Amino acid sequence: MYELIIIDDEQKILDGMVHLFPWEKIGFKVAASFLRAKQAVDFIAGHHVDVVLTDIEMPDMTGLELSHMFCGRSDLKVVIFSSYQNFSYMQEAIRNSVEDYLLKPIKYEELLTCFEKIKARLDAEHNLSADMPETYYEKIVSDVKQYLEEHYQDATLEKAAEKVNLSPNYLSRIFKEKNRTGFAETLTSVRMAKAKEMLDDIKFKQYEIAYYVGYDNPKNFSRAFSAYCHMTPSEYRSRVIQEHSDK
């Protein structure tokens, strides 16, 4: 778990940044939060800190001044957020080796993507392989599979990503890497398994099965089933009926 401190001179914004984002689920712990930059500097002097997330405009010291203080430290990452889309600010942030410059109001997806990249960089610097926290990834894969089993009718990558607090792009990559099958392929396999169960029961009509397993058009379902099972739904049902009659 990497140590994070957050700085903003507005209490409401600071509280939101601390409490409304699932830091621990993505590998970070908020070690402290501050309304003044100089308080944060004093804290850093006596504590281990991996990442500083700071506002840019503060009364005692700007986020840029703070980042300049630590720009020579490779072990401390600084992320700036600001209401100002100011090119000169961004240039100075780059010169100070700031990891990212986020604009207020910060979008959840942007913050998540930013810290996923920082975590990957920290892991690499600490000689941690991407698959070292294997139980973490196993849980993500397990949670996504459970989500697909329960919501295969209307499942989407975006909803799955929200469930496990990751960005869709990052989830797509690690799910395929750890599961050896991509999100879309896994969703299709779940839908086809459900479709086979229903085709085994002749009381269900094929168009009913199509809608039930998430296809808005029976023809689309038939094409998907044929591509996956190498036979049409009708051929599959006929084979099942023949097998039952032979017993």
C-alpha cells in the first residue's frame, strides 16, 4: 500500500478527495490531508510519503512551489490539480517533473487512470512485477465473472469497471491478461451457456431466448450462437431432442 497525502485549502474539496475515492482498492492509503502546503512539507520531512496530490492555488505556498521543492526526489511523486487551464502553469509543472496536471472538477475516470499509472510506475521502481499482488487480480477477475453471471443480459465493460473501481481500459487489459480470455469473449461464453440451457427446454421459443440472454434481435443471437457453437440454435435444439429420444 503506497502512502498518499492530499492538500487543498478548501475543506469541502479536501474531504471529498479523501473520502469519496476508493484509494485503498487501487493500492493507496491516505496518510494525511492538509489545508496548507507548509503543513504538508513538515509532514513529509518526518514521514514516508510516496505521492502528493495537491491543489495549485493556496495562500501559503502554491502547488508548483511545492513540486519544485521535491522535483529532485525520484521517490516522491507529485500530482497537481487546479481550476486553471493555464499553459504557463502546465509548463512549470512539466519542468518540476510533476506526474500529472488534472483540472477541477476532477473526473473520477481521470483520477483513476492517473493513479493506476502511478501505481504501475511505483511497482516497477520497487521491483514489483505486475502480477505480484496476485490475490488482488484474482479478486478482480472473480468479481467481474460474478458480475457477468448475474448481469449477462445488459453487462458492459464500463459497468464492470465501475464495480471493481478501475478504468475500463485498465480492466480490459488486466482481465484478458489474468483470465486469458477477454471481457467480450467471456461475456459471450456466459450468454451462450445460458442460451444452451434454455434451448434444452422446448417451452422456450428462440426469440425469447435471444432477448433473455441479451440480444435485441433474434438474427443477431442466431449469428452469435452459430459462430460460437458452430451450429445454429435450431440445429442445437434438434440434436438435443434427438439425443433425448435415443435414450
